[in-house]
Amino acid sequence: MRPLLPILVALPLVLLSACSKKNTIDMSSDIVVGPECAAPGDAACGKDGACVLGYCRVPCDGDDDCPKGALCIGTTENLGCQLTWDAFCNASQPCKPGLACGKDHTCRMPCTTSPDCPRGDQECIDEVCVGKLEPGATDAGAD
């Protein structure tokens, strides 16, 4: 048993040192998500955040820039990813002002015609903007 004692003492130390890692967080992107804001460039959103429809959001150019399942919403000049509380809608939970509920129960940008949609990859279907490449796009129109 004696020859194993040094190994048993050294093994946990070796494992701990192998597992230790200096975790670094990239602070180069200063984005605050969720607080209310007044206008584009609002300091409440951080230097890289976007004030869209009255809330600080992650800026985006398309749905692919947003977390899975979130849409890129806003105006032509100012787009940001949906927040948790403005993604889902139904009769008892309407969308926040500036958004309309689609048939797929997703809050979307309202429209009358496709040129009203803020992004070129969208079309107006049943009075809401829907991405042309969105799965089930024709089923996403207004409820």
C-alpha cells in the first residue's frame, strides 16, 4: 500500500491542475439587453446595444444574428433581436406596441405591403412582415 500512497496524494493535485483554467470574458462588446430606452444610441443599452421599440436589444441585420427562435425586428434604420417577452403572443397576451401578432403566435413588424417591411428579405403576409426564407413563412401571417 505504501508505494500507492504517493500516487494517491499526487493524483488529485495533477487532476486539479489539469482542470484549472483561466476563464476570460470578452468585454469588448458592451451590450445591455432588456431595459427600457428612449431612442437609438440611448446609453442605457451600452455602447454596442440597440434601442429598438423602446427596449435595449442585441443589434441585428437578419434573423440569423439573433438567438435561435428570435426574430430580428425594428425599423429600416434600427434593428434588434426579439426579447423573451415580445416573442410570443395570443389573444390574452398581445404584442408590445409597435408589433403585431402573426398566425404563428409570434410578435412581428406590422405592414400593409412588402415595402413596409424593414428588411429586404421579408414580405408582407396578412399584415405582418415574414422572412422569405422562414420555415412555414406562408403560415406566419397575422392572426
